[in-house]
Amino acid sequence: MVKAIVGANWGDEGKGKITDMLAEESDIIVRFQGGSNAGHTIINDYGKFALHLLPSGVFYDHTTSVIGNGVALNIPYLINELKSLTDRNVPMPKILVSDRAQILMPYHVDFDTYEEARLAGKSFGSTKSGIAPFYSDKYAKIGFQVSELFGDEKVLRDKIQNVVLLKNVMLEHLYHKPLLNEDEVFETLMQYKDMVAPYVTDTSAFLHKALKEGKRILLEGQLGSLKDPDHGIYPMVTSSSTLAPYGAIGAGIPAGAIQDVVTVVKAYSSAVGAGAFVSEIFGDEADELRKRGGDGGEYGATTGRPRRMGWFDAVATRYGVRMQGTTEVALTVIDVLGYLDEIPVCVGYEIDGQVTRDFPTTSLLEKAKPVLRTFPGWKCDIRGITKYEDLPENCRNYIEAIEQEIEAPITMVSNGPGRHEIIHRESSFTK
Ligand code: GDP
């Protein structure tokens, strides 16, 4: 039984918390895409943690955490992240790394940084983790797969020679930066080999066996639908697919094995980086929501950057929920909205004088203005409530209105950052 946990929006929906919670009743948790460029914040009995590369299940001793083939594997980062857990008394988790994962190299981070600097004011707002150069190289077939570290040295050296030749043209003539050296690249790879060797295995075969044994597998997505390179707000997207169906590819399991897609939806909007953000709010209104948002404010888990804030966007979220193939929705951070007298929701986009409920391509999105509908607030703190019926009526009305808008059943309502702050709900949603 495979369940995917993915985001409907721009990321930071609270997937880490939901994964951490669902991991309790799982055997295996798999990261299938992305790298250390986005973070999950998790609060549990060991304290508060920001994980970037490790799956959110690493806090349980009964789970195995898998770094799938689709991930951008930054090996020193992985080792440091493991150490940061054990330094804080978290038992060493069981980790497996796919022998087909590709390696994020130090020069990927450099190229990301140089390119952002070159683009200056027109940059993508990259986290400079090397993700775009990494995936570019993977698809240009000049990336290094983990398995190659354990293969023929001559073949590896030949490949390094070719890669260094290509990279140095850019370094010399475009960026005017120090050149790569073949021996140094080889040495780096050999160091990585020693670091990663204890964890490397054929994770697809491992998952195949686990599926046959009826194990419960969670696929943990990073970012959200709107950052998908095909279906998101291109080019302000990430460089690997954020959609649940890609989970099959990035983990190495059959597509049909994914039976449940839990899409995490945030009760308001936040985004990082550049790009159109139709329901965005500014000034004091945004500052207030940012300050109260999430757990300790809406600031990037990786960069500490203040997130851009906005009202719930039903147009973007319905689309995001649809693209994920959602079977159920977890609605998060609803407790944060308790201070508002009225809560605006973006229910349509006005583009060139026409109102639409369909999420458009980027050039049209840039022109969209939000059509807002306002809901009465509930003006109280709903943390600690455990039964859906005990939520204030206006809060339930808000949740049920969102459910109608996004056209998918909301089965979980998260009303606090803690692992057990969740309200399960029978949804009577029918399309
Ligand atoms: P992810 O990348 O999707 O996991 O998202 P983040 O790590 O950015 O999570 C959003 C933030 O909201 C984190 O600080 C979580 O601890 C916090 N959070 C998650 N769910 C809730 C919730 O229901 N209420 C509140 N107040 N905070 C939450």
C-alpha cells in the first residue's frame, strides 16, 4: 500500500508535519524528487527540526527512510543532516540511498550561485542549492549516478574529463571564475563514495519486495503542484516534478501502486521566490499574517527569507489538487486565521475583463487580478480542539466552503504544528 503526501500550492503547506504524523503508521518513507533546496519543519518529542534532504520519517525507530533515484543527492549534506539528528539524541535512523540516485556536485552549487548573480535583478530567486544545474546535467546525461562510484575507474575518469571540459568553457568565458580540475573532481567523488557506501542499495528492488510483503510505504513530495516544471508557473518552478505520479518514477515503483494521494493544502497562501502570486497581500496585512503564520512565522526553513503572503487561492489550489490526482486533502494551519474578523478567499481570476476559475499559463497569470469572496472569521483560538463538531461554526463553514471550491474531500484538519494536533473528519463531499 503506497500513500503519497504532496503539496497543492507553492510548497510550505505543512507536508513535513503530515508526513511525520502518518509515518507513525508506516514502514518506509521515500523522498522521490528535489534535494536540499526546500525544508520541512517538524516538531516532535525530540524538539524542533528543519529537515532538507532526509525524509520526515527519520524520527521513528520502526521506519526505514529511502532517498529515491529521483532525488538530487548532496552527499555531505546528507551526512551532516544525519549528524545533526544524532547530536540531538535522535537515534540513528535506518537510511537507504538508491544506487540510481545522481550526485549533486559542489560545482552545481557554484553554477547556481554564478547564474543567479549573472541574472541579477531578473533572477529566479534560487536557493542556490545547485538544483537547476544538477537536473540540467542529469538530463544532458553528464551527471554522476551513485552506481558509477562503484564501477570502473577508467570509465569514471573519462567521463570526468568530458564534464570538466564542458564546465570549464562556461566558467572561463561566461562566469570568469576558477576552473575545475579533473583530479579534484575525481577525489571529491571518491570521498563521496566512502561517505555514502554504507547506505547504497537497489532501493527499487527493496521497495518491490516491501510491496509484496504488504508494507506501508509513504512517498514524501517536496514543494507543491505550482512548482512543477510542466504544470506549474514555468519558469518560476523547480527542476523536478512535484506531482504524486512522479513519485512512482522517483522511487522506482509501478504507478498503479500509489493508491492514496494525500494532498496538503494550506488555509491561506505563502510563496517564496519570484513569480505571479494572484492572491498576494502586502504591507501591514501581510506582515501580520506572516508573523502569526506557521509555527513562529512564515520564514523559509532553508533560507530564513520572509515568505510572500496571500489569501487562500481557490483557483490555484483546485488546479493543484487536480494535478496531484488527490484522493484526500489535509488542510493545515487553519488555527492561524483565528485573529481575523473577515477572511477573504480568492475564488476567481479576472484576466482582460473576463472572470475565470481555471488556472492559466504564466503569461495570462501575470495579468490576473483576484476576485475575492469574504467569509466571517471565528475570532478565537482553535488549538487543542480534537473533534470537528467542536470547531466554531464559522470555522467549519470556511473549511466546507474550501472543500467545495477545491473539489476534493478534506479528511484532516491541522490546527497546530504538533504531531498530534490533527482533527480527523468524515467528509460527505461529492462532486
Ligand atoms: P512543508 O515544507 O510543506 O513541510 O512546510 P513547512 O515546513 O514550511 O511547514 C509549515 C510550517 O507550519 C512549519 O513551521 C510547521 O511546523 C507549521 N505547521 C504545520 N501545520 C500547522 C498547523 O496546523 N498550524 C500551525 N500553526 N502551524 C503548522
